[in-house]
Amino acid sequence: MLNRVTQMEPTYVKAYAQLSRVYQRGMDRGVWTRSERGEDARQAAEKAMELDPTLPASLLAMSGTAFDDLNFVEAEDYLKTALSLAPGEASVHSLYANLLYTLGRPQEALEFARKAVSLDPLDIAQRQRLADVYFFIGMYEETITESRKILEMKPDDGWSYYNIGYGMALLGRTTEAIAAFQKAVDLDGKDTVLIMGLAWAHAMAGNKLEAVSIMIDLPDTDTNMKEKAIVYGVLGDLDTAFDLLNRAYESNPGAVAIIAGDDSIPQEMREDPRFQDLLDKLGLESS
């Protein structure tokens, strides 16, 4: 639909900016690989900037492409400019929070995520980002609480059950975690990220057969390889885990950048020299 808009209105800048963000989001979620849509995302973002470099949406699109190229300073500069132009825009604060926790700056991330919710408390996307930030800084009870608030607004939100599952598992409540992830999959069985969450919960519970059987037939997209790597890490197969992580990195470095502060990664995997090698290539430090 966005492509049709750009064909009908070739100077409509917001369509290009949003098109770039859709491509970026699709790559994040494993819908496409970077080789399939990375250049499309870049071209749409650059077109938006050409048409209006002062539009926050253009700057957000450019920040996303810079992030995918591991140009974190550039990505942050675009977000800072967007903030200066639109200090009351919740989505800008939310995306800045996402970058900050990836860069290992958790308290700043929490500040921006909370600000996004205060600016638009009825926007579920902002609350989901806050739940994510709580998870990535180890505040698992808060992740669960925030996700339950979202479910009061939208009872069929699979991603909230997904976040609840992660919080439950890392609090040692693996039976409840599996039930939460299963509910997420029941609500959206086509989303491979949700499916991989269920595999991870079974791995955390020691159910190796179930974990492997869930993920074995899923395609090796960039995102799926990263998620599979974490499951294999939980299961103790570090060679397979790092093979998958390195393949994901070679295909799309941005897809694995989040590992620096991801608490779903087991300590044994973090302590392996190969983990630090990958962080060095990403230009990140472990959170």
C-alpha cells in the first residue's frame, strides 16, 4: 500500500519514511532478510530525507538504516535531531529508548521509555517498549505488570503474553512462562519470533525435545538464527549457538546487536570468548 502511495504521490515524504520503517521492522521480525529488503529500506529513507530532512519521520527512518549498518553514533545523532524537532512525539522517545538499551545505557533507556508512555499513555506500542526496557534491565516483575496493563487495553495482544513469558521464566516460573508463550502463539501462530519464545521457555524448563521440535522447521532468517542460537545456548550446545549467531551477523549485523543486554542469553554463553568476539565486531559492550 505504501508503495502505491509513493507511485501516486511521488513527493509525499511520510510515505517514504514509513515505507523504510516497515522494511526495517520486517527485517527485525524475520519477515525478510537484509539482502532482500535492506537496500529498499535505505533508498526509501534517503528519499524521505531528500524531500524533507526536517521531518522527524525522515530522521527516524535514517536512524534505523544507520543502526542496521552498526553506525550507532550516527543513529543516535538522527534521533537527537528528531527529539529537538519533536520533543512531544512519543515514538521518538520510544525509539531512542530502544537504541539506548542496545548501547548498554539502561537508566537512560528507562527514562525515555517512561517519557514515551507519559506522552501517549493509550498507545500500546509505547507501553510495549517500556515492558521491553524493563526486561532488558532486569526488572522482570515490572515487565509482567506493564504487559498486564496492555492486556487490559487489548486482551488479544500476543506480544504482551510473550513479554510475560520472558519475565516469568527469568523469575524461575517456567510452567507459567510456557503457558504465557503458548497463549502468544495461539493468538499469532505465524509470527516466528513468538514461536521461538515458546522454544526458549521449554529449553529453560529443561524440555530439550520440545524446544528443538518447535524450532527445527523454522527457516533460518536473520532473526530466527539469532533466536535459535539463544535456545541452543540454553540447551548447552554452544558450538551450534555461535555458528548460528555468526551466520546471522554475516547476513545482518543489526539483527544480533541486541544480544549485548539480552537476559535470555545464558551466563555460560556470555562467558564464552566467542561471545566477546562478536560484541567486539558489533562495537558493543556486554550490559
